[in-house]
Amino acid sequence: MKVPDYALLLSGLLLAPVDASTCQTPIDHPGEPFSYVQPLNTTILSPYGHYPAGLPSPKTKGKGGWENALARAKNWTAQLTLEEKSWVATGQPGPCVGNVLPIPRLNFSGLCLQNGPQCLEQGDYSSVFVSSVSAAASWDRDLLYKRGYALATEHKAKGSHVILGPIGGPLGRSPYDGRTWEGFATDPYLTGICMEETILGMQDAGVQANAKHFIAYEQETQRNPTYAPDANATTYIQDSVSSNLDDRTLHEIYMWPFANAARARVASMMCSYNRVNGSHACQNSYLLNHLLKTELGFQGYVMSDWGATHSGVASIESGMDMTMPGGFTLYGELWTEGSFWGKNLTEAVNNGTVPIARLDDMIVRIMTPYFWLGQDTHYPSVDSSVGPLNVDSPPDTWLYPWKFTGSSNRDVRGNHSQMIRAHGAASTVLLKNERNALPLRKPRNIVIVGNDAGPVLQGASNPDEFEYGVLANSGGSGACRFSFLSTPLDAITSRARKDGAIVQHWLNNTQITGNSMPSLWNPEQPDVCLVFLKAWASEGSDRQYLELDWNGNAVVEAVVKYCGNTVVITHSAGANVLPFADHPNVTAILAAHYPGEEAGNAIADVLYGDVNPSAKLPYVIAYNESDYNAPLTTAVQTNGTYDWQSWFDEELEVGYRYFDAHDIPVRYEFGFGLSYTTFNLTNLTATTPVATNLTALPEHRPVQPGGNPTLWDTVYTLTAEVRNTGTVDGYAIPQLYVGYPDSAPAGTPPSQLRGFDKVWLAKGQTKQVTFELMRRDVSYWDVVAQDWRIPTGGFTFKAGFSSRDFRANVTAALLR
Ligand code: BGC
């Protein structure tokens, strides 16, 4: 394979000092392009990168409905001076977490970029929605769309043009990753749908979405380089961790949700901090130009994560269109003029290093979604109240004289809290329910235990791990400020008073585990003990353990000694090992994740049965921490510059795919969750006759956002009947998993989620559900053909209520 010599192209032309990973080494693999599984497992082919160059950067054509906006963006760009163009592409300190400077002579008031996926991070009088992991646990497309829409209306009313979310990666390769709760599910299919619905919701509300973080960003540890203390942030002690993975895994696991994002016409994507196969994700031309902008047909702009830019020309040629935070930094991007871009970009164009056509395409990519969403007319101004809440660039760092118009401290919450309460309940997974523990039936003596049950005692947000208070959101750039937080203690107490019940509480975990419990509820045995436990996680660090924080296991042990009906509720980032789950006195367990501001009311609704739980786990809960695969790279003892290497040699065995492939028992499997009723599924039938003319490889139609449109064509449809066999009404979530034929290459997981639905069923009712499979759903990525291939032989389609609870199977070959 002939590839342009990127290193040569760049040599001598660089404006700013760049790390060696800029120089991507072109590698020729005749017959087996881009599949580096074996060599990578044994030897590092090159510390500088393994991908061929993907040059030049393709221009946007505004495909998929952006054509008019593209024309306007081109016209607008033509009116800019070179300096203005450079600064549209380069962030500046200002009120928002990311800012593009205004150009008053064109009536352009700049761009305001804001976190994040669960709320407006820098927001007062704004709502805290359910977290993304919660939303994923709902398996509810409508909920995902409405949550995205409502979140975006709040951002818009506060003046944000771009929401920095949703998150398609980390995907949760390891449950220890600190940020998986900011994203959705440890499964590309479910995450893909969550991305798509969220983006559609956000952009229908008029705000640009930003799909982050592209790509293979699966750990916080060493996500950024470490710098010499006296250096100007260009001298590394050690470079950021490199996620090393093969081409098939990249396509079938990590890129998959970003394909959905591109298809949803997401305005922008954020390239990640880590290196990928040796090269920084933000200056990896193969990833950005070839995979993202060419293969996936992404028409919008690529922005750097904050400080993930490590070069001038190299990142520009590699396909990055906007650098953030740009002309100032608390992070890695620091150079003489404050940025690798900015003034340097102007100079690069003037001296011919960067073609003006490339810079024009960057601006056109940035401005097309702006015009497409009508952000040029009657868009709310930035609320001045967001500025002082900006921890990244506080007001004393602003170089530009930002002017604020419009009212400040706007209340943008509307009636969202009602919806958030419903979403919280719809996202709560019932893991265990024995002896009819739930729903509660007017208990008269209730004990509430644990430091997660009461109010937050340390302010409106959770800047760091804190001891007291319900954990309804967690740390990092996804952190939120609560204008109101319903606690389980409040919600359950006011509910219990209606029943004339007594409620006692003990919220100090240290005392609970260190003292005798019974004095609290003597002499009468309580009807129920509700134990609230939590697990914190945050950007910037990975989880150290999967047990519940604040000695959670010991709290349960203390309670079950005295309480025969103990219900455990967790507010957690994701997977926890639950060693107490088999204890006979633990009668029920609920995983409530991070449910946002209505945490208390939402859990009370589920406990009392006002809402019949329907949520399902979007990851696996194993018996032991040691059961999980894909450990993070944490303890590199050598000090070579490029020694941080994370080998994704589990390949496709991510999450349940691994547990299934090795028949490892799990405590609660992916897709599992109980209801107060029971369901059955029968009559799984293929309704589409196997297409007579289906070809193994897709017809190549002109690429649209999302890639080759043929991949999104429905090729196979199945139906099944789902029946409510229990005694109360409720939602069922039937799921469809696909087992590929033996002709698929080795390493293909035994079952992969490829369809689901959420159906309301009155008791005794039966409904038909339909699973439509697209070509991508029944294909694997063929590394030689560099295309999605449907394998020959019989597929097994398995339908049921979790990844291990199949009620009906159908076997069929798709190719004749
Ligand atoms: C995070 C991004 C975030 C950005 C701005 C980075 O550290 O990785 O997700 O949007 O900061 O706060």
C-alpha cells in the first residue's frame, strides 16, 4: 500500500516544537492492511505510531442536509481576515469553558462551549439531569431524546452554543475507569443509540452537540503527558498513555458509537488526550482524516480536548479544526504566544506551511452547524453568571473585554424537575427482590441507614469526594451544581408520614460500623431497613477499587445482624462488587447510579411502587474484582518517554463479551434488571424472508454522515411476542442478541446486542415487538477488505430479557 510520507511532508516545516509522535511512520502491510494484532502483542513496532498517514484533510461538503448552511458558512468565511480565521479556530479565555472570540463587525458574538453531559457545569438556577449511565440503564430511546432536548434548552437559555457531550468513550473497557458514568453503556450498540438520541435531542433544541472523546480513551491514569517541572510544556518526561488496538476492535467496539453520532449529524467531535497506536489522538491523521472525515463521512469540526493539542501544523494537517482552550492554558498546551495555533497559525499560512484552503475548511466546518441550527439569529446571550463559575479560565485570565447583555442569573429550569424525577425512577435497576420485600406496603417502622441517604453537607456541588450526602452526580468536568437536591431521607420521610410510620435514621458510617446498632430501633424490630451506599468516580483519576465507598460492605454487615429485611440502594458510577448480595437478610438491592437532582423522590417512587422498575444494567456486575479483564495500565516502572502503553489485547472481549466468551459466572449480567411483574417472550420469528440478493460486502453508495448508507439499510427483521405474566402493569425491555456463524473470524463474541425495545404491558397483556437489523448489525469489520462483511452460514438470533436470559432462538443464514 502506498501512503504519503507524512514525516517527510512535515520535516522542517513545523512551527512549534512537537513531540515525536507527530511523525507517523508509514507502514506497509501488503495483504493485511491496518491489522496489527499479532505484532503489537509482542513487539512495539514503533513508538511513533503504526498508522499510515491519512492526508490531505478532506473538505466538508455539508452532506446530509447542511448544504445551505455550508454556502452561508463559506460566504461568511470569505469575509474574514486571516487573523480572524486563525482566532475562530483557536480558543480564548472567557466566560465559558471554551470560547471563540466575537467579531463585532460581522455581528458575530462568538461561540460559547460548555460542559457537560448531565447539566450546565457552570450553571446557577439550572437543573441536574440524570447522569448518562443512568440514562443508558433506562434502555429508553424516548427518555434519552427528551433528556438531551431539555438539557440543551437550558444550555441555550444560558447562551451556550455547544454542549461538550454526549460521551461515546470511555466505553468502560475496564470498570475502574473514572469516567464511564459520564458515558453510557459498556456496549457499542447501546451506546450508539444513546449517542444518536441524545444528539438529535440536543440539536433539535438548537444547540450544537459535541461527541467526545475520539477515541479509545479508556483510562485517566497518564491520560496526559507528564512534563519536566521547568519546561514550557513541550518537554515530556513521559508521554500520554497509548491505547494500542487492532483495526477490527477499533471499528466494532470503539468507533461504532461515533458512527451513530456522525449519522445523527453531530456538529463536532472532540479528539481525546491519549495516544492511539503511538500517535496523539489529536494529531493522528489516519484517525481524523481517514476514519472520521472520510470513512464515517463526518461533516462537522474536530475540536481538541482541553490541552490535548501538542503541535501546530501537525495537528492541523491531521484534521483537527479547533484547539481548546486555545490561547491560554492550565494544561499542556503552552507556547510562547499561549498557543500552538493562534498567531502561529497566521504565520503558518503566511509562510506557506499551512495552505489557506485548509484553514478555510476549518472555519467552514466550524460555522456550518452554527448556521444550520440558526444560531446566528436571536440566540440568547451568554449569562454573565457563568463567568465566575468558570474554574478553567476565571475572569482575571480573560484577555478580551467580554461584554454581557441580557439578564444575569437566569432561571432556566422550567418544569424539568418532574421529568428528572420520572427519568430517575426509570433508570433505577432492581437487582434483587426476595420475600416480596418491594414494593413497600405501608411499613410502620422504617430505619434509614448510611451516609448516602441525607443532604450534602458541603455546598452546592461535589468538588471532591465527600462523606455526607446523597451522591447524585460525581466529579470532574461532568460535575454539577445543585440548585435543589431531593434526598432519600427527605423523600422517604415525607412519604412515610402519610402512612403514620416512624422513621429513624443513622447516617454516620463510622459509627454504624464501629458501634452497636440495635439501640436505634429497640425494642421493636423495624419493618424495613433502607441502606444507602455510594461510590464516587471522577475525571482525572481512575477508581481504585469496586467496593462501595465509606466502608459500605461493613455498613450492610452491621445492619443485617439486626434487621431481617434490609434493602440496599447504591448511588454509584457503575460496577460494584456486592459481597452481601447473597445474605438472606438482604432482601432487595437497587442500583440507582447518579440520578440527578430528584434522587430522593425518584427512589421513593420505586421503593413504594408508584413506578414499577424497568431499568437494566448497562454493564456487568461480577462476583469478584479479579473476574474483570482488561486491567488499566497503572504502574509503569520504567521511565522511557513512550513507556506508557495500554494493550487492548482482549480485542472484542469488552464487558459481557468477555464473560460470555469464557463462560465466567457473573452476579448480575449485562441487560439484567427485575420488575415488580414478570414477563415472557415467545414466537421469535423472522419476518423478512432472507434476501435473495444480499451480498457479503455492501454496495458502495456515496458516503453520507455515518459512512456508507448501505450499512444502515435494514436487511433482516424479527418479531416476538412479549407477555406480562405477573400481577401488575409495567414496562418490559425485550432484547435481541446475535451469535455470528462460525465462518466469522476468530474472536467474534458469542452474543452481541443488536436490538431492544421498551414496551408497556398491562398485566396479562401481550404485544408484538419488532427488531430491525441493519447491515452493520450482522457484519464484521474485514480488515483485509477494509469493509463490513456479512459472514456465510447460520446466525443465531436470541431474544430475551438480558444477555444471559434468552427465551427464544432463531437460526438463519443471511447469504444464499
Ligand atoms: C475533559 C473534557 C471537557 C473539557 C473541558 C477536559 O478535561 O476531558 O471532557 O469537556 O475538559 O472542561
